[in-house]
Amino acid sequence: MLDEDNVSSEESVQCDEMVLASDDSSSTSTSSSSSSSTSSSTFKSTSSSSLSSSSFSKMKKSRKKSKKEHCHPLAMARARTIDDVVRRYHKVAKAYKSQGSMNKAFKFVGVDRNTLALSAPLAEITIAAPKFLKSLPPFNLKKEKLLDYSKRCAESMTPEVRAKIEELKAKGKLLPIKYKYR
């Protein structure tokens, strides 16, 4: 391994000397006739390109890996309550207004589109009709998942609540996201 290092350092020194020598020869040939300067400049370009491909390829610097930017702390954590879902929905809505597209907003906040789409009915009902949400049976974290509660809320929506949600979506107060459960 030491021999390889010595050889590569000797090659780099030889390359530097050859480049300096070609620079000296091109400056002397510039003072002579123009035909000889074109031939020496051609020699210089071919010699420097062959030097760069052989010796400098070993000496390339490695780039530092950029650190992954951390998203919002809520994006990293699991939403366990209705308040978490609403808070996440508001963050995406705010990012949607500033970023201009849903895809950019989801990436900016660090939330998957399907995650938000499946919990969107719960957030929309909470924002548009909080009285309707209070009329439903409460969410029990120990007995059911948040997704199941969101499905139950979406199925029990009345036409008045649906109309109000669509109206708010048209005004731009809610996200224009569509959801369907399988």
C-alpha cells in the first residue's frame, strides 16, 4: 500500500513538472511564428487532457453528505388524538398556501398524502362542524384506532355537514383533498 502511495505522489510530481514544462514551451513558441504556436497549443491541450484523466482521477475529493433536514416535530411523531390530527391538518394547509401545491406541502411538513387523506374527514368535521363532532360518540384511544374513528365520522356525516365542508373547500379554507375508504 505504501508503494502505491509513493507511485501516485511521484506521478503527480511528474505531472506538475510536465505541465510547467509545456507552459514554458508555449510561452517561447508564442514569440516565434504563428504556425508553431498553433501546434504547441494543440500539444498542450492534448497533453493536459491526457494528464487529467490519468492522474487527477485518483485525486478527486469526496463530497460531504448533506445532513437530512428535520421536518416538523409533529411529522415525526404519531398522531394519537384528534387535536394532533387537526394540528397536522392546519400545518399542511398553511404549507399549501405558501408552497402552492399539495405535493410540496406534504413534503415540506413531512407527512404522507394517504395519511392525511385518511384522517382528513376528522379534521374537516372538527373545523367545519364542531357541534356535530360532539354529538358523535367520543373517541376512546384504548378501544379503537384513530383511523377507525375517522371512518366512523365520515360515514355518519349528514348532508348539511358535507355541504358546509364542500363550501369551505371551495373558499379555500380547507384542503382540496379527496378521500375514500376501502
